[in-house]
Amino acid sequence: MIESDPSDVFFELHHDLPREGPGDDESTLRALALCTELPERPDVLDVGCGPGMQTLALAAATGGIITAVDAHEPFLDQLRERAEAAGVRDRLHVMRGDMTDLPFGPDSFDLIWSEGAAYIMGISEAFDAWRAFLRPGGYIVVSELVWLVDDVPAEVRDFFERGYPGVTDVAGNLQRIAATGYEIIDHFTLPAESWWTHYQSPLEARIPGLLDRYAGDEAALAVINETIEEHRIRREYPETYGYEFFIARCACPDGPEPGSSWEPGQGRVTPELGEDAADDAAEAGDEAEAADAGLEPADASSEREYPPSLG
Ligand SMILES: C[S@@+](CC[C@H](N)C(=O)[O-])C[C@H]1O[C@@H](n2cnc3c(N)ncnc32)[C@H](O)[C@@H]1O
């Protein structure tokens, strides 16, 4: 009996989706509008960008340079294609990298964004680690799975805690963020339909075909059944958990001194991590590749799995 690699089946299930987690452009733009003191063309880092629906929304809305990082190259290819089609490829640096070990220098970004991905390292750890790249007064915006009620049903709790032991409620997340020294600007819950429209419905549509294809393959069926279970739980208990956007600003108590170093266009990557590669690519005449090459970390090979149960 052939048993597939669960990770291959997971990525087959997830390839070419509009998004890799709940969300929609309206919510992305609502969160962005709460960052009221951004410069005119901010430098933005999108961590765990996936196929980049929110990356493109940020590029269009800010007019700034967006650096988009993800561990899974096929998602990045999808983003590159979409960016070409949207006419914003020249303002996008797309790089494979590990969110726990990002290669940027201090004062690199005005805004750090992460939809549905900060949980991979933990929201406290993410806010702590990413502060190093933020300019004074810069913003961090994340969306995060949260409990919306006190009495979360046991089967919901059990299901999500398998993939994400750190899940807590909105107040718990606000405490975590405040404890890292950021000022909380605002927060709001994603609308219920943004779970389905760009994420769960397209995922669900491909399940029957995959059930046929992998009939008898226990390892593959376990992955597919986990997704079926995720959808059942979502349909049954939508009011008990959700995705919350958190918008926070860096008071930077341990960060760089205000006005310390930044000039426009400077400092997006520490020089030893690839400026030569960028120059080479530029000489070869490919500006988009040059931009990406300049941001490729020294060790971009680490590809971590993120819990399939959370997409
Ligand atoms: C739930 S998806 C969210 C994707 C996207 N932000 C969205 O909302 O569509 C989480 C993303 O984090 C990426 N990821 C997982 N581990 C990572 C890591 N260690 N460093 C960078 N990205 C990672 C996954 O490849 C995936 O694209």
C-alpha cells in the first residue's frame, strides 16, 4: 500500500488558493487605515505572505515598497505571477525566508504585516523579534486566531490546540502585545464570511477529487480528513472562535533612537546578505530579480511546516 508524504498532500490541497488563511481585502485595508501616521510611501514587510492577496492590497494602497517573505517557494511563485498581472512587481521584493531568522537590519520598515502567520513563532515572540527591523513609531499589524467566547466547546479547543497550543482570547492577545512594549492602536474581528470566500470554500471544492485520488492511502486521507474536520467545526461553531486583527505601534523602548539612521531606500537588508547578488542580477538586466536577490537571506533553505489544521 502506497502512503503519501502528508506534507506533499497538504501542499497539493493548498496550491493555487486565493489565500492561505481567512481574510479579505476590505479587512486588510481597514487595518491599514488604522495606521494613520505612516509616511507617504512606506516600506512594508509582509511576513508569512503565502500567495499574497494581502501583499497586493498593501502594494496598491500604500504605493510603497513591499518585502514579502514566506518559507514555501510555490506560494512565492504564485505571488510573483499575481504581482506581474497587477502591475506592482517592481515594488515587490519577494524572498524565501524563515520568519524566526529574518535578515534585515535595524530601521528597515515603517510597517510589519502578518496575516494568520505570526502564530507560527508565537505572537509575543514575533512582536519581540520583529521590533529590531521597525523604524521608530513604526506599526505592526497581525491577524491571529482567537477564542471569541469564554466557554469554548471542548472539541473546538481540542482541534485547534493540536495545531496551535498558544491560542487565547482577544484580551489575552492584547496583554501579550502590551507586554512586549507596543502601544495597542486598535483591533477588530474578521467578518465570518472572510473565512469562506477566499479560503475555505476554494479548499473545500477540491476535496472530493482528492478523496478519489487518494482512496486507500491512509497518510493522505488523514490530511484530507483533517481539513474536512476543520470545515465541519467552522460550520458548527462559527461564533466561538475567529480571526482578530491587532494593530500596534512601536514605542521602541529598546529599539533604535528616534531619528537615528534611516534614509529613504536604505537599510532593507544587511549588506553581507546579498547586495552582490543584487548587483549581479541588475547587471544582467533583470530589475525584479535584482530586487529579490538583494533580499535573499544567506540561508533561505529552512522550510518549516505550519500546522495543517490552521491552513
Ligand atoms: C496561514 S498561512 C497565511 C498566508 C497569508 N498571510 C494569507 O493570509 O493568505 C501561513 C503562511 O506562513 C508561511 N510559513 C510557515 N512557516 C514559516 C516560517 N518559518 N517562515 C516564513 N513563513 C512561514 C506558510 O508557508 C504560509 O504561507
